[in-house]
Amino acid sequence: MTRDAYVGAIDQGTTGTRFIVFDAAGAVVADAYERHEQHYPRPGWVEHDPTEIWANTKRVIRDALDAGGLDADRLAAIGITNQRETTLLWDRETGDPLHDAIVWQDRRTTDRVEDLEARGVDGTIREKTGLQVDAYFSATKAEWLLDNADPIESDRGGGSRSVRERAADGEVLLGTIDAWLIYNLTGEHVTDVTNASRTMLYDIHDGAWDDDLLAEFDVPRAALPEVRPSADEATYGTTDPDGFLGAAVPVAGALGDQQAALFGQTCFAPGDAKNTYGTGSFVLMHTGAKAVDSDHGLLTTVAFQRSGQPVQYALEGSIFVTGAAIQWLEDVDLIDDPAETETLARAVDSTDGVYVVPAFTGLGAPHWDGRARGTVVGLTRGTRKEHLVRATLESIAFQTRDVVEAMEADAGVDVPSLRVDGGAVKNDFLCQLQADILGTDIVRPVVDETTALGAAYAAGLGVGYWETLDDLRAHWRVDREFAPGGDADVDERYARWGEAVERSLDWARDDD
């Protein structure tokens, strides 16, 4: 592979889509970003327009290549990373979506989840999938879409048939956002093993869609994508040389966003751990070829797989709202820009007893309460916006401690350092706060777009642009480390945080 070639990564996230071009040293050559609209049809419902996402994807690829002065044929491969669990249906013949995508944050299927728990099938689901039964995952979203999406008339077969009937005949396709992008880029209906592992339809031990789970959620197998390794030597297909890129570029790697960040942080050894601070925060610890069961509310998930090699697993703590809490501060006019949070938080010595629990879409690990809602406690007449901003940043660090302590208990190992990435880690105050509250070194890399980097690494390995994992380790560089500063009352404040969480639980009702 010539060194004047590059690898591109599509990073399709909850709030926007980015395309980054990386060189052989893992350095950013060019990038472009575009936000997309969030749709909230009802309280607790969150949707995205798949056609907008695809249009933005094409735009950012073209814009990044133009910014770097590159032709598409300079790309050795494209990798994809995506918001996981977000689910959609589309017509195989026309490529048209049948409904807006249901986003991972969406809570519309909470009743269905509670039904599964009441029937006692949640244990079996967890045993097969490694997942806590929750509306977060794709299975109940897929079921809802198959029941509620408006059918599109087909020229084949005559007459009108239900969406589920057409899906059973393979005329309607189901997938997460990676599968949607791969389909539009290559015409192939493919997903990778990490995204499959987040659907609650895939047995992570057998490595296959599970017949019993498909029957439980009435999801036709014919509608599901083929599951392939994350770094695929066979590739998922190539772009159409007559299409928008004007070149045949192999699409050779895909990972769900959090697994991509783990890969981009080069957490290739068991015990390596990272936390990505995005819309939510996601702590993953690589556990190697062993799937470690959790007794503390964490998830067992697929970390990655290379062609011809065993699946690697991880423990995961999924925190639904962290960066989104900072966006909320902006929405309610407490800040004009996220960068202000550091200055405002430093303006006061403490939160003055205020605790913010940002359970806007329920609580994930380790609580798993879909009916929890955002809560602020400890307000007085002396409370100022600086206290609320600092308390919001503390909530991010406290939620991370909840998860890391559960992870250490499950894995039976301490986490001596935590590699961090995502937009929020540019905030030095938050990084130091995280080190103090967690009592662990926080390590920030030079390249903080590790999610896109992980997708690029997977695609590059697939086509031989990089040969070994050691090649990738050699690229990782530390920007700054934050050591715990001996915060004297941190354990007392953490205990009070737990009391605040208790007040947020089981708040939402069906008629809210």
C-alpha cells in the first residue's frame, strides 16, 4: 500500500456527521462536519431523518476531500462508525426509509420492556446478548417500526401487504445506521459484529442472529443484514465509481461508536479501559476473548473482531446523558457556549450543596431505570448559575464513578488509568474533576477524535494499509495526564450524589 494514500472515516453520531481523512501516522489530514435535526414527536421519543443523515454524509465526504485537496481515488479505504442502537427500515427496491429512525435515546417501548421483565424472559435475553433488557437497544425499536411504519406500495406482488410481510420476503430491510450507510455506499446489506451485538437480537456467544429472540420480537430474518468482522479483509463492498465519489473505494471496516473509540484508543489488551464523553458517556473495558458477565448492572458486549480471528469482548457502562446535559444548559440559556462551563465552574468553590441528575431519557448503567427523569436538588435562594453549571459537570464525573466501580467489581481488577476522548475532554476542569472524583489518572490523547480514528484503523487493517495492532499502538500519543488532587470530601459528596439519584428514580408515568 503506497504511503501517499489515505484512509477516510465516516463518524455518524447522535447530533451530526463527520468525515475525517487520516494519514499513515494516524494524523488528521482533513475533516468536515454537519449537524442534523433532532425530532421529538412526543415526550420521551427521539427520531432522526435517515435521508438527511445520508445527504449530510455525502456532503461532509465531499467537503473534507475538497478541504484537503484530495481526489477520492487517494482513499485506500473507508471505515464507518455510528450511533449504535438507532434503528430504521427501508425499501430494498427504492432505498426509501419507511419511517424516521428511532434513536437510541428513545423511550417509547418502555412498556414492552416492562412486559418482558414481568414475564421473566429478561434473564434469558441477557444470557444470550449480554444486554440489560431496555428500550435503549434495537429489538423493541425494530418491533415497533414493523408494527407502525406506513407501508410503501411495491410494484412486485401486486396489492398492499404489511411492512412485516414485505420484510419477511426481504423487500423491506432493517438495520442500524452503519447498515444504512453501507447500503447507500455499496448496495450491500451488511453490519459488523459490534453493531449486531447491540440489537438484543444477536447471540454474542454463538455469533449469530438468535431464532428465539427473532420470534419474541417478530423480526423476520430476511430483513436483517449479514454480520461481518469489524475489520474485514473481504470488505463490505465498494463505492460506485459513477456515484457521488467518482471512484471505487472499498468500505472495509465498521464499529459502533463506543467500540470504535476503544479501538482508536488502542485498548487492545485485557484490562485497558476508556471513557468517551459525547452526548452520553460510555466506559468500556477490554476483557479479551472472554465474555465477562456482570453482576453490577453493566453490559457484556463485543469489542471488535478482525477477519479470521476470535471475537474480543468488553464490559460496558452506558451513561445516557453527559454532553447532552451541557447542551441542556445551553438550551435553557444558562450558558451561550459549552466552552463557558469551565470558567463558570471555576468561579465558585463548590456546588453549594446542589446536585443535578441529568436523567432526561432515563438512567442507564448501573441503575437501568427508564422512568427516571432529570432532577435538581439542594436549591436555595443563594444558588446561582455557576453552582448549577458546576453541579452539571460533577454529575458527569459522578456517573462515571458509578460505572467504573461496578466495572472493577465485575472484572476483579482496578482501573489504574482511564483513557478519555470526546468533545467534553477539551475541558481541563472536567478532566481534573474526573480524576479527583474517580481517584484515578485521566489520560487524554493528542488525537481526541478517537471514534473516527478507530473506524479508520479497522478499515485500514482490512485492506492492509496498516499491518498489525503494534503499528497502531505506535501512533498513540498523550496530550495530558490528570492525577487525583486529594479532594478531601469527595466520598461524602459521592454519597450525597447517590441520594440525589434515588430521588430521580421511577418518576415518569405513561400519561406524562
